[in-house]
Amino acid sequence: MTDIKRPDRHRRHITIVSETFPPEINGVANTLRYLCQGLMSRGHHVTVIRPRQSRESLKPAPNNHSPLFEHELVVCGLPIPNYTEFRFGITRPKTLVTLWQNHRPSCVYIATQGPLGLAAVGAAKQLDIPVLSGFHTNFHSYSRYYRLGAFERLLSAYGRWFHNRTQRTLAPTRRTIATAQGMGIGNTALWSRGVDCERFSPKKRSNSLRQQWGLQENDRAVLYVGRLAPEKNLSLAVVCFERIRKLYPTARFILVGDGPMKAHLEKRHPEFIFCGMQKGDDLAEHYASGDLFLFPSKTDTFGNVVLEAMASGLGVIAFNDAAASEHIRHNENGMKAPLHNDDNFVQHALKLADQPSLLRRVRSKARLDALDLSWNQQIDVFERLAFNSYIQVSSHADNKQSFPVL
């Protein structure tokens, strides 16, 4: 990676293209929420292009007062197999070419690599608009969890082709950059994630919520937050909790989220507490009311929930991958196991559960370290990356240096 000049702060027009966007609840949508808010707060003009979401009205809603963007284009959406709550976006490149000829963006950021992202890359290249892509999701590695393992190489080849058509691919960790480069994706750059430490805070701990969970003051609440899906390695989380419960029979396993495994888990483990989707202050309260946080996933490119758990003052147990590889220091502010050592993961969780003084120290340090992980810093990085691309393209096309906005 090369050093990038810091851009000036003139108002720019950034278009964000994504198959998922708030109010949908997932890591990509969460990241885009903070990105849009950060760019808008700096005076930049933000346009969002996304598919119509599940159960969304066909009647376009006014967005003049949206805190996330100034204008949006909502395109046709089709359900994603096994992810029916999310949608593919469908539009013709010609539609985007016409839009961008009239209201040319300074830069296009493509967060997802579905049909909508593909159309956006084609339109941007046709108009010589700088385009960045985000390596948010390991879709090629997800295939093995949905009996589509035969397509893993094909999906990997598609990802390599797609990202190499963009000027730069932004990845959230150094390990993810190495993964992308190993796939043959060139010209990568690090763009990480932040956390809102005002929202996610130990101060949100709720004794009444813990009582609803059946917990006394010193009982252990073991928390999982995320999609209840095969690629999240939830079977390991279940094994881990059952080992903890042998030591502490009063411990409770709290699962926050929804997904295709929920019905199966509820049937097999009626003693678990399923809280469903939570958001905003309710989500923050659930985090802060826990004690240990299990993050067993081996497929996430980052895992925003790790930073949210740290900010909430939880004892995080994760693999040495994604966010944990960057932000967890073993035995100091959390515990992390080698990626392919499930037994080690379980042993680390047992150690934290069984040593109250260590757990208190880890939780306190996690909160302190999270305070340094602001979204403001990450918006700085995004600006430098996006507008360096704009400067490079516009320097070769002087007649495109002054762009109208919507």
C-alpha cells in the first residue's frame, strides 16, 4: 500500500451502491450507516443506490430529511437464495449511465458484488468515473455451508474478476487484504471499522433485563449477537456454552439475532434465551447486560459485533481472524484462539468464566481500548482513499473536474 495524499474538504458527490442498506440489520448495512453519516457530516453529497427491500412499499418514500443520504435510487430487488431477507438489485447499466451523465459522482463506492454492483462497475468505467469496491463478505467461503461447495472456485474467480475491474478494493483487516491478494485481487487498501462508544457502553447494563433472563448478580450471561446461520459456526458456540454450564449450572446462553438456524436451535435447546433482532439502545442494553461474548465465526471479513462487545465491556472469545486479529490482545483485552483450533477456543472461554479477576481485568481493558476506535478516524481514511482516486482520474480529464450535484 502506498501513502495517499489527504484530500481537500471541498464538497464532493459520493455514490454508494449496495445490495443491503439500513434499516436492514447486518455488518455491511451497519458500516454503510456510519460511512454515510460521517460523509454527510463533513458536507459531502451522498447518493445511495440499492434494491427495494423485503416488505418495503412500492410507493417511494420522501428522503429529504434522511440523516444518511440526500438522494437515492431504489431498483428492483429479488430474494437471495438462503438469505431471503436480503435482495439482489437489478438494473441496467444504461440506467446508471444516464443518471451519472446528468449528475456525475466524484467517486462510486460499491459495497456488494451482486448484479447491482456489476451494473455500477460497467457504468462507471464507461464514463471514466473512479470506482472503489469493498471486500465486505466472503461469499465464496459461505458456499460450503449451503451445500454449494462446488461453486466455491467459481465464486472466487468471479470475485477476483469483479474487484480487479475497480480501481481499488478496500478491506477491513490486514488478514482480509492477504486473503484478497491470495485470490489474485490487486491494488488493495486497508479501510477498517469503528465503534460508537456512546451507544455501546457498560453503563447500559440492565439488572431488570438480567432478571428476565433468570440471572442473579454473579451468574454468567454468555452472549452471542449475529445471524443464526450455518456460516457463523454456531455449533461451536453451543458446545462452548454447554462446557461452561457444567462449571456454572446457573449460566444462561443469550442469543440475539435471527436466521435460518433459529427454529432448529429453539427446538433442540429450549433452555437457551432467544431475543430475536435487536437494534439501537435495546441492542446496546443486551450487550451490556452480558458477561462473556462468543464470536465463533471463521468466515467474517471483520465482525462489527466484536468491537461492539468490547465497547460494552464484555469478555470476548474469538478466533485470531477478522476484527479479533487486529484488536484483541490475548489475555489482555480478550481471548483469541488459532483459527483451526476449536478446543483452544473452548478452553479460553472456560478460563474466562472460571477466573473472575481475569474476566474483570479483560472487560475493563476491552472498554478502554474500544474508546480509541472511533468512526471519525475511519471516515478520514475513506476520504483519502476515495478522493485520491478522484484526483488521479480527473487529472487525466480536465474537462471533468467540475461536476454538478443533484
